Amino acid sequence: HPGPDAHAYWNESVRSLTTQIARGEAEKVVLARRVQVESQAGFDTAAVLRRLRARYPECTFFAIRAGKACFVGPTPEMLA
């Protein structure tokens, strides 16, 4: 779980990047949050994707497995 300063850091990042876009220093910026989950019982990738799709129906979803690890999430744009 992020620390108490994570929310303030996120908000400041958004403000700073919005200012850079307004000044023409950037056209587009994508911010992302990281959540790392570990489970002794296993990880049901399909169930996670179903829950994400229900919560973020407008997004494109990805799941990339490497051994026991899986990188999974929604994105507002198609990645490839």
C-alpha cells in the first residue's frame, strides 16, 4: 500500500505535467500507478482481467506472464 505522501506526490505530478502541456513542452503524458501483489495461493489472471474489465470497460487490457510473475493491467490506448 502506498505511503501517506503518495497521493500528494501523484497530485503534484499531474499539476506539473499539465503545466508543461499548457506551455507546449509536451503533447501527451501517461501517468501510471504500480501495485505489486504476491500470493502463496496462486494468481488467477483471468479473474483479475474480468474485474478490471468490469471497472474500466473503455480500456484495453494486457497480461504478460514470465515464469511465475504476471504483468497485468488496463490502458486507455492499444499498446501494440
